[in-house]
Amino acid sequence: MPPFEALKLARSKNLDLVEISPTAQPPVCRIMDYGKYLYQQEKKEREAKKHQKTITVKEVKFRINVDDHDYETKRNHVLRFLDEGDKVKATIFFRGREMTRTSLGRQILERLIKDVEPHSIVEFRPRQEGNTLHAILAPKKTAVEREKEREKEAKLKAKAERQAQQKPKAEEHPAAEKEPEQVAAAVAATTPTTSQV
């Protein structure tokens, strides 16, 4: 179809003539509402962005003289961040004479790595940059795997609750478990018989 006729046909339908493939012989065009097409493309892009997970890096700071309870609290924060799917940067600052005791800082980070090993992958081993020592940990499971695991746990929990609710109902109606002949015999025994006069 010549371009003039295609343009005339598109205008008669109150639509646009859009060139799809200009390099083809002959060029390929489509009659469509171009504004609507652009809107739908933008809508698809927005929808794709909604489902996109941005990975953030959370930082947990330690000192070389950290107490056990403080260490446990910060370790729990690291586990929570990893569970949420974020990367964690564990940092130790050295001040003044603490620079001579960098081995203590390295021991703390190695202990942290060992404690969170089931939940994380070590992206960067502990390394020193100036007066800081840091390591980066990434979650072991992807967001999809964590979501599937949560759904599985929820299903198991719901199933256990349903079973717990069904047990008391079965105990309330013991007659339902009896054989039909036994039920019929019990009903016949309780009905009064008529005597002949």
C-alpha cells in the first residue's frame, strides 16, 4: 500500500501511522493510537520497577574493645539485615594506639563471619584501608528463595492449625465414628414400643 493511502486510512480511523521497521523493503508501518502505545509502555516500565529489588548496603560498626552483649546485639542486626536481603558492611575503627592492635579487630570480624556463615556469603574478606578494617557480607538466598521459604512455613503452620482444630471436633461427636448398625440399634432401643391392649 502506498504511504499516501496508508496515511489517509489512518486519518479516517482517527489513528496514527507508525513506522515499525524503516530498514525493511518495503518499510513496515502500523495503524495505531501512538499516545496510547506510549502510555502502555510507560506503565509496563513502572510495573517492572515496582518488582525490582534495590540492594542496599547496611553498615555495622564495631570497636576492638566490644563487650560480648554488644557483639551479640550487633550480630543480631547483621542477621536481620541479611534476612531482609541487604548486604552488610562490618567495619572496625582504630583510633590512636589501637592501630598497633589490628589483629584484635581482624579476630572480631572473623568471629562475626563464622557466626553468620549459615546465612551469608563473604563478598570481601576483612581488609584494612587506613584506620578502618572492613568486610562485606551478602545474603546466601535470593529474595525469591526467601519468599518461597516464608510461604512454605506459612502453609505448614496453617496445616498444623487446621489439624489441631479438627481433633476437638472429632472428640465432640463420638457417634459419628460408630458403625451405622450400632447407631440404628441405639435409636431402636430408645424409642417406646406400643403394647397391644
